[in-house]
Amino acid sequence: MLNFILKLNYLFAAGIIFTHIAGYILSFASLLFFYKNRERLKQEKIFTAMCLFLGYGFVLAFFAEDKTSAFSEMFNYFASWVPPFVLGYYITASVR
């Protein structure tokens, strides 16, 4: 039984690389949707709220003691959740 579990763990570890690569490719491809439909998305309240939240974070980073670290952290935060959010929004908008 232990060998079976170890083999499943190795299979999971080997496959996670490909799922992450596919996820990043699809996430960044979703930004094309964002660019293509930017006029319609400006009317969505959730995108306005997201922009205000990110602007607030960048203002806080501007007044931080270590500006390089603060801006890097804000950019990484932005880059980690915006592409998957836009991809999910695109999928749900196309289903409607």
C-alpha cells in the first residue's frame, strides 16, 4: 500500500509541472480577452473595484520604507491573481 501511495505522489509531482505551465499559458492568454473587451469591462463594477484596490496598494507601496520591495510585492500580488480572475470572468461571461 505504501508503494502505491509513493507512486501516486511521484505521478502527482511529475504532472503538476504541466498543469502549472498550462495554467500560466491560459491565464496570460486571458489578458488578450481583457484587452479586446476593455470598453465593455470598464462598465463592470468589479473591475472598477479591482483597479481602486490595486491603486490603493501601489499608493501604500509608494510610502513604504523599502520602495523596491513594496512595489515588487504589489506587482507579484497583481500578477498572481489578475490573469486567473480574467480567465474565469471570460469563461463565465461566454457561458451567459
